[in-house]
Amino acid sequence: MIEFKEVSKRFGSTLALDKLDANFPTGKIIGLFGPNGAGKSTSIKMIAGLNRPDQGQVLIDGELPRMSKAQIAYLPEIDHLYPWMTIGQAAGFTRSFYVDWDNDKYHELLKYLNLNAEMKIGKISKGQRAKTKLLLTVARRAPYLLMDEPLSGIDILTREEIINTLVRDYREGEQTIIISTHEIAEVESLVDEVFFIDQGKIMLSGSAEEFRVERGQSLVEIMKEAFRHVDQ
Amino acid sequence: MKFDSSRPIYRQIIDSYKKQLIRGELKMGDKILSQREYAEQARINPNTVQRAYREMEALQMVETQRGQGTFIIATEPMLTEIKLEMARDVLEYFIGEMKSLGYTYAQIISMLKEEEKKQGGGF
Amino acid sequence: MSTSKLKMFSQLYTKDMRELVPEIVIVAAAAVILNGLFYFNMNRYTSFHPAVFIIPTFMVLAVAAFLPFISSFKLVSREWSNNTVYLIMSLPVSGVMIMGAKLAALITQYIAGTLIAVLMGLFLAREAIPDIMKLISNYPDILNLAIMFYLLSIAALLFLISMGFLSQITGKLSSRFSSLITFVVFLLTFYSMSKIISFSIVKLKMITAAGSSAILNNSSLTGDLLILLLAAAVVFTLAVVIYDRKIEL
């Protein structure tokens, strides 16, 4: 379980997180939805240990994020791999740091995603880079998978490949996936729990299916309704 | 399979199986997709599929045997019941819509009789 | 998949070395070109003292010694400009390993570069003075001193690189004034540390001068060495602590 306890974070004059309180349950696929600048990336980075709260606390299974890095597989929005490395070299690099690396899965996913270990990361297309990032995170059996905008700017076919990969390899109950995105429609049928975040606060959260039962609305519709006032 | 995002997905899974049973596309003893296979093919959350399958087991529609798979155990009386239940749902919806258009029961019945004549008795 | 600190370190080290390969090639090329120039013009220079062949060696040595310091800035800043710092910071390792691997790679670059310079130089010298190896072996003291100075140079480089790291890391604390802060911190650290170093050296020399006649002797140089290493350790530790505790993305 990942807990945010009254977390506030300021970047210069911007208040990115405003006494944010949230409990991300274990073993579920969680959607973190909100408009740009809502605080999604900041929250994800905080879990990965890339920044720290000004106030409040983030706990991963009761530990601080900087002590839990081995449990986290982080997939940032930007291209963060060494461009001169081949996919094979990047895999070799990654697996030296994590005991949960599954080499059989790596080879199997390499084929499934139509990638080649000899491909140079700096020379491949954007979609292939997105798939490479996915490959390197999913080839690990990490308890927590954090994905920051995994589908943005990616062509439709590659998006399908990415979602297919997530579904087929997801270990329900054991693995927790947090997907932060503003493209809710793509992951509508993928998420168990949703957290709607805006201006650094959680506005709405709950089970996706329960929302559908209670409101008869899709998550996209709920988001539009909840954030209508923001556009004004 | 396309899912309507504004209705609970697990129920849609169960409904689709019910329809297949009623239409005779699935019979007693048939093996259905495993939860994982279903999730992969439909590209939806495996947890959701799990919920659907568990409810189908509680309804005694299916049974999972370890190492073998999940099988239909729905009996004839159950099928009849399911068919009736689904028919009632459609009927409720239909009557509701017609009423909201302002039709009375008498008018609805005479419209139906006309349809029947047109179609030559029995769809 | 099993993993160990050694495996992790060697991955980081290899990755950093890979970034430094171009510089080592530059040094090797400089060595070949400069020595080659002198070699092929040997006839013209026969009127000069054969020791003039030291010149290309010293030139290459200067390049070999200077480059690692420049590269220390590149190794850190590139992580940020390539966004690979997102990868590095999410790895389950402390800053000691991250920075330590860079330090080790830069020292390797220095040793490789200087070795190339000296070997090339010796090779050229042997053409001019065939007995040069014998000549050198006749003066073991000079050899000892040379080795001592070499170790001292490595310690000095460790110190300079650590300062480079500290000033860069401190610079990264602010997004707007990054370069300015780096520059200022570097100057400040250099100033304060060199003051400390010269003070300690003077003190040490006073102590040893009392009991010996030689101006330069090994024990005082060893003292200088230890002080430099200590200074480097302090600065390096500070850089690592700031990286681990204060840097954010």
C-alpha cells in the first residue's frame, strides 16, 4: 500500500501538492486522472523517490520512498534511457540492479513487442522507445509499477500493444500498477480504482465499477463533469 | 468485445455469457475462456474478469476445476430462468420508453398485435 | 536474477567509461601525432640536446591531465541534459556508488592517458637515446620521486574532480542559477581548500624539516598526499550527501 499523508509540495511559487491525502491499495490497477498541472507527475515522482514532500509523508508499505526503490519500477513520461545503449545493453544494465528481473519474460516480451536487442535507443521511433521503456519495467516482477503518461504521443497501434502487454502480464492481487494520464478513455476498462486529482488535491476517488453502478457514467464523463468548473 | 464504459463491466461480461447460453452458443459442460485469456482478448482488467467469474460461480452458472478450466454448469431450468429474467429486463425498458412517449398499455398491446399481423404471426 | 554491489558498481563504471572513450582517443591521437612529428623530424633536431624529446611527452601529459577535470563536468551535466538522471535517481543505489563510479572512471581516464603519454614518449626517446632505459635505472631515486609525484597528482585530481562534482551538484539545487552557483561554489571550495592544504603542508614541512636536510623527501610528500586525499574525501562526501538528500527532479 502506498500512503500519502497530508502531503504538500511547492515548486518555486507553485503549490504542486496541497495537503494531499490518498491511500493507493495493493494489488490493483489504479488510475490517477486529472488535467495537466494537477500534480500527477509530482505525486508519481514522489513515490519513486525523485522528490520529497515539504510537509507530510509518503509511505510505501510503511517505508520511505528512498528506502523502497528496489520495489518500484518507474516509467517516466520523458525519454530517460541512455541513447547510445542498445536495448540489450539497457536490459543488461537494468537487471544488474534488480533481483526481480525475469530474463525469460524479457526475451519473450522482446519478441512480443517486435523489438530487437541490437536496436540503438537513440535511433528508434517514439513508439519503439515507449515499448522499450515498458519492456524494461515489465520484465521485472516489481510489486509497484508507476507509469507516468505511458500512452501520450504514441500511435494507436503501439498503444494497443502497450495495453495488451500490461493486461497479459499483470499479476492481480500481487502487483500494483499506478497509471497517471489525462487520456482516460484509453485506460477506462483497465483500472480498478481511480483517483481524480486537481490543483494538488484528490477531488474524487473510488472503485471504477462502483462509479459505473452508482452513476451510470463512464470515467471520462465523470471527469468532464468534475472538472467543468476548472475550464472556466 | 466492446464494452459500454458507463455500465459496470463485470456485469456486461456476465450478460454476454448469459446471452450465449440462451442462444445455445454455449451448452452445459462447455469450457469457457480462462479468466486470463478473457482479460487478454477483451483487453480489460483481470480483476474485473475475476469478479465476473466469481459471481457466475455464485450463481451456479459456471464451475472452475483446478488445472482443468472453467465449465458451464447451467441447467435447463436455470437457462429458462435467465431467459425470463433478461426478457423481463427488456420488457421493463420497453414499457418505460413507451410510457415516456405517452402510450397506454391498451395502445401498446394493439400496436404489438398490428406488428404481429405484419410480420405474419411470430417473429 | 541475483545481484551484488560489485555488479552494480561495474555497470555504472562501464557506462561512465563509455562516455569518456572519446577523450582517451584524443589523448592517444595527440600522443601519436606529436611524437610522430618529432620522430619524423629527428634529423632536424639532432643539433639539440636529445632530452628535447621530453617536450611532446609533456605536452601530451598536460592534455591527459587536464581532460579528466573537464570531463568531470561533462559526466554530471550530461545526466541532466539527457534526462538519464531520472534513471539514475530511481536506481536502488546510494550517491556514493553513482559518484564513485564516475570518479573511478575519470581516474582511469587519467591513468590511461598519462600512461599512453609516457609510453609513447619513452618509445620515441629510445629511438634517440637507445640506452635510455639503462640510464633511468641508474637513478632509482628520481624514479621514486617521479612515482611519488604521480601519486600526488592522482590525489590532486581526486580533489579537483570532487570539487567539480560538489559545485555541479550544488548548482543543480537551483534551476535558474545553476551555472552561476556551480561557478561560485567551485571557486569558494577551491579557495578554502587550497588554503587548508597549503597551511597543512607548511605545518608538515616545519615538522619534518626539523629532522632532515633534504628539501624534498618522501615522508613530507606522503603527508601532502594524505592531506589531499582527506580533502578530496571531505568534498566528495559533501557532494554525495547533497545528491542523496537534497536533489530533486
